[in-house]
Amino acid sequence: SKTKEIVVLPGDGIGPEVTKEAVNILQTVCERHGYKLKTRTFPIGGASIDRYGRPLTDETLKACKESPAILLGAVGGVKWNDQPKDKRPEAALLGLRKELDLFANLRPIKTYDSLIHASPLKEEIITDVDIMIVRELTGGIYFGRPRYIEKTETGERAVDTKAYTTEEIDRIAHIAFETATLRDRRVTSVDKANVLDSSRLWRQTVKESAKQWPEVSLDHMLVDNGAMQLVRNPGQFDVIVTGNMFGDILSDEASMITGSLGMLPSASLGEEYAMYEPIHGSAPDIAGQHIANPLATIASVAMMCRHSLDMPDAAREIELAIKTTLEDGFRTADIYSDPANEYEVSTSEMGSAVVKHLNPNLQ
Ligand code: NAD
Ligand code: IPM
Ligand code: MN
């Protein structure tokens, strides 16, 4: 059809600021490729609590299930921190991931030459880094049962459970190996198999799955060492596959290789649905100041074009426009360092710069 339809969930804090720019970019590439973009926008997280008393409404969930792709900004904020856990903004995101069975979260970490000096790490360590973190997203300690808080004689006791089944591990391993075949054909599985039963099953199952991918090499790393290796020598990694919480932590760490958490996009994929989200949160400390970096969300839209909207050319055009925008010195505050060669710009100025770089003839 000549229409591309998506659901937009701006959320809280900087979420609406960065999704606005990303939708503009999507609109531009759609027009360029002869499509009309139709967006349906719904509140989620704190914004939905304020309006409907719940972080995720049935109407929002239904719309998501009718859409080939969802763009999410970010949820959460101090205002809602005292809500009970199923009424917190984060419950909406976790609920959506679970309801839509978005078990595979792809988080690419690729350095831009022009941003080498934005990273606190040394140039020779981060040049040409290209890693894909494949994070399991619907299992592990985020969703394991039982979980509760109980009173004890002296205080309270809280329980979370980390659980993985062979099926859950096998399907994420499959995604990691498949991803590796399109890249450098190396998978590093990160776990804590020296301590945790769930990690021993993880390692054993990943090893078993690997037999179906003889062309891909597999190694295993304990997560504490993995966290260290990511800053010591990130160039050693191609695909990293890991569980829900380890993937959460390692990807925020890895973002500093690129210079900022505001740079990393992600795709959360299942068999039927797909959601695209920057890896960062609602950044309450800078919300409303118009300084948030929209590039993570813009790059998430590129992933959407590739994985869901059948517009691989548009994906490459967006990625190239991000690259040339950075080469021309446009910088939001988080990646700005050199007054001689860089211009500090607002969120919307960065968005407009990317739109202009998509259409070099408009410059
Ligand atoms: P955060 O990712 O929101 O922010 C961490 C730091 O990075 C802050 O200093 C922030 O200003 C900065 N930052 C993040 N994104 C940026 C961007 N695009 N441009 C410039 N700087 C950016 O993490 P946090 O502060 O720990 O969490 C804040 C809230 O966000 C919490 O409620 C948390 O639960 C939620 N959260 C939501 C998501 C999501 O919706 N996907 C992800 C992470 C955290
Ligand atoms: C992320 C976030 C979420 C997570 C939170 C907000 C539930 O940190 O998308 O990385 O932990 O998965
Ligand atoms: Mn996170």
C-alpha cells in the first residue's frame, strides 16, 4: 500500500521531545519514497497515569496490536515513583514487551569517527567499534516468579526470581546467531554461570543452539569480566547475547563508547510485533530544557524502516544523514566538546539538521 502506519507512544520526560523529531524524519523519508505516513499517538507511562489512572490502557494496547510498528520515547519520572509497582510508568513498558512478546532487543553500538572525542574512552580503544548487543527482553529476573515483599520480625524481606527456560534461551540464541551471520560471525554469550543455575542453563542451551550455526564462532564470558572487557577492548566483540538485566546494564555502559546514552537506538522484536525505542530513559534531569539528544530515537526509526516498514533504503538514508549531520558539527549538549569545530544545538535544531541532510538539495 502507499501508506505506512505506525503507533507513537511519546511517554514522559524527554520522550515527547525526541519522538517528535524522529517522527519528522520518518515523515520526510516516507514522502521521499512515495508513501503517506499515518501516525496514531497514545499516552503511555506517567502521561497515561495522569490521564486515565493507569500506565497502559486497553485502548493503547489494542492500537499497538493493530500496528506493524510502534515508536516509543521513554517512560518514568519522579512524580510517579511512589506508585505501587503495577501502577508505575515502567509497568507499561514491561507490560507491552510481555503482551507483544517482544523477546529480542537489538542494541547496536557503532562509533562515528566524528564523535570519537565525545567519548571519555581513548581514541585507539573505540575507533571502528561495531557491536550488536542482543538482549533477552521478556524473561529473567524482570519477570520471574515469585516476587513479593513480606514483613519479618525485624523488618521486611523482598524476593525477585531469576528464571529462564530452554525455550526462552534457545530463541534468543537463534536471533543472536542469525544476526552474526550477517556480520562478523562471532557471538559472545555473557552470563554468570560460575554462580547461577539460570546462567548454567543459559550457557548449556546457547552451546547446544550453536551446533545449528557451524559458520559462527561462539565464546562465553562471565558478566563481571564482560563489563570490564567492554571498556578495555570493545573491538573484540561482534555480537553479544545476554539475559534481560545483564543486557540492560551492559548496553548503558557500552553507550559511552559512542559518546552518549543519547546515541543508542534499539529494536524490540517478537514473532508478530515490533517496537522501536532509544535505550535511554525519560531523563528527568534535562526534561523540558530542549537539550535532549534525539539521535537515538532517530536511529531507532531507521531500524524501524529496515525491520518493519520494508524501506531498507530509507534506513540507510537516515543513518547517512545522522553521520553527515555529525560531520558538519551539529551537537546537542551531551556530545558537544569543541567550540572551534562544533555548534551546540537544541533537540529540534538537531532534528531539523538531520531532515536537511536527508535532502541535501534543500541546504
Ligand atoms: P535516563 O536514561 O533517563 O538518564 C540517564 C542520564 O543520561 C541522565 O543524566 C540523562 O540526562 C542522560 N540522558 C539520557 N538520555 C539522554 C538524551 N537523549 N540526551 C541527552 N542526555 C540523555 O536514566 P535514569 O535517570 O536512571 O532514569 C530516569 C527515568 O527513566 C526512570 O523513571 C527510569 O525508570 C526511566 N527509564 C525509562 C526507560 C524507557 O522508557 N525505555 C529506559 C531507562 C530508564
Ligand atoms: C530500558 C529501561 C527499562 C528496562 C526500564 C525502564 C523498565 O531501562 O529499556 O533499558 O530495564 O528494560
Ligand atoms: Mn535500561
